[in-house]
Amino acid sequence: MQVGIIGGGQLALMLCEAAQNLGLKTAVLDPNSNCSSKNICDLFINANYDDIKAIEQLAKVCDVVTYEFENVDTKTIDYINEKYQNVIQTSKPLKLANNRIIEKEAALNSSFEPVKFSVITNRDDLQKFIFENKFPVVIKTTKFGYDGKGQMVISSDQDLDCPIVTQIISSGAVCEKYIDLNYEISIIAIRNKHGQIKLMPPAKNVHKNNILYSSTIEENEQYDEICQKVKNYITYHDLIGIITVEVFVDKNGNIYFNEMAPRPHNSGHYSIEGCNYSQFDMHLRCICDRELPNVKLLAKSKMLNVLGQNYLQSRKWIETNPIENIYFHDYGKEEVIENRKMAHITAVGHQAIEKLNEIEILFGEKNE
Ligand code: ADP
Ligand code: MG
């Protein structure tokens, strides 16, 4: 069986690694001829995402096709699905994820409350939202935002004068109340076409500069209410495949839907070593219609993202300090760029997590 992946970055790389262990062949399509998964996939198609012929070639040779990012054109997916019927997930999860307004409304429809928000088309809308909700608020572009790009926290009247505010509003925006967070967690759910759902152990996430910094997964932490909301949401919308839901919990214990990603998620990378089955295994099993096993956390785990500014230092550290139960995943990216996700490190078990603190000190970060 061959699995086609639209997008060839680190998520595709880890999907290909998991596919090998499951005895599946892979084919990857990416415009970057040196993308992370190029050398591991069985077939590489170097083409742009709007090259319909190339996408069709991928769909033709593969038994099943998936995507590793949420901005894939839904029309392309609908087109190949009509012809080949092999995008089991369909384009529906993309439609709910690639526009913040639709995303929040979909959550609300399934009774999963998003953070209080309003659609902003001009400055008056923004002023009105601030008047009603008080500072701080955050404005976000409705489309193409990731790693905090396309968003800005507004805490005072002076902030309103920043040129980026006008830029964000003009590209179509939502404004949200800025929540005083107690914590953020992400729930990764896998739902197959028979309606069976399995959840990965929830990850507590720390963001720095709006980029995921670390995810920690504790034994015996259940988050039952949040998990139930996620299950209701994906069932209500009949979503298939892997779905990650990012959740905010405020200081009063209120639970809010933040956003959804219909793909393996950075906060689930720990599962490669931290669980009996990884998020990548589970997604592949799901779309290939294999049995979905229960996922168990093997021990408390912690994942640290390695951004461009920390990459060379941390790679050297790992090379000179090989430690049991610490795993370095290098995405093999050509160019080291500040704030670019270059690699991640997972520590499994309390001792390894303590050692990981040494890397955090190296990053110049305080211990959590
Ligand atoms: P992205 O698509 O870039 O991941 P998010 O909406 O998830 O965008 O925002 C990135 C991070 O910024 C969140 O994980 C959270 O830490 C912070 N953040 C975003 N919106 C809010 C909010 N309304 N209240 C508090 N923190 C927020
Ligand atoms: Mg996010």
C-alpha cells in the first residue's frame, strides 16, 4: 500500500518514518526539491501545490492521500477525490481549519466555546470590540496564520497606531479577548471512517513569542471534560483522520477552543518515543483503515522545539552528551533561520527530563 503526502516538511518526514515501520510505501509532493522528507520517501514529486497534473499523478499512484498542512487548496482535494476517492479525510477538515471565522463558528456549533471574538473589517469594529471587552485583545488574520504570524496583541491605545494593525485588518481579521491563561493544552484525536475515536495523551504546551516552546505530558492527568468536548466536536462535524485541537484554560478554570489542525501536530511529537503508538502511526493506521489501538503514555515525557537560533548549539550538546531516553530529531533543513523549527528533542522519564533542563539553560531559558 502506498500513502501520498501533500507537503514534504518535517511532518511528512516523520509520517514516512512511521510508514516504513508499518510496511507502507510513501510518495511526497513538495515544491522544495530539498524538503525534509525528500530522501526518505519512496517517490518524490517536485511540484507546486497548484500543479494539478502533479497532484493527480500523486493521487493516481497512491492508495490513499493525506496532507501535512492546512492550507492545501480544498478544490484540489475535491477534484482528486472525485476522480480517485482516496483522500479518506476529504477536504472538510481543511475547510474548518483554514479560516479562523469558520473554525470558531464550527466549534461553537458543536458546543465547544471559542474565546470571545468578533470579525473585524475596519478600525471602528476594532474600537468597538475593545470598548466592549477592554484591553488586552489580540487581532489575527483570518487566513494563513501560524507560529504567531499574522497576529498582534493590543494592550493600549498606542498599540493601535502600529502599522501592522492596519495590515492585519486589511487582510481580513478577527479580534479576540486576550485570555489570562492558566495553561494551554492540545488534544490529538484520531477518528476513523467507522466513527471510532482514539486520543493521544494530552500535552500541556508552553509558547514563547507565540511559538511552541515545549510540551509536557504527565502520567495520570486526564482532562476528561476537555477530551469529551473534543470528541463531541469531531463527531458532530464527522471529521476523519488526525485532528489536533488547541485548548485554553483560564485562571477561573474556563475552557476555550483556540484552533484546530487536521494534521499531526508539533505538540504530539513526544509520542514517537513517549507512547506505545505515535501520532504518525495512528494517523496512518486510520487512513489505511487498519485497526486503531489504544494509545498509552510510557512515562512522563517532555519535548523541546529547537529553533534556528538554538540549533547548532543543541546539536553539538546532544552529540557530546548522548543520554539514555533523550532523542534528537533533526529535520535536515538546509538553511538555519531564526525562529525556524529545525529539530526537536524528546525526553522520556523523569531523569531524562531533568537532563533536558541543561539544554534549556543552554538555550538561555529558565527551567520550567
Ligand atoms: P497560531 O496559528 O500562530 O498557532 P494561535 O491562535 O494558536 O495561532 O496563537 C499562538 C499562541 O498565542 C497561542 O498558543 C497562545 O499562547 C497565544 N494566544 C493566541 N490567542 C490568544 C488569546 N486569545 N489569549 C491568550 N493567548 C493567546
Ligand atoms: Mg496555535
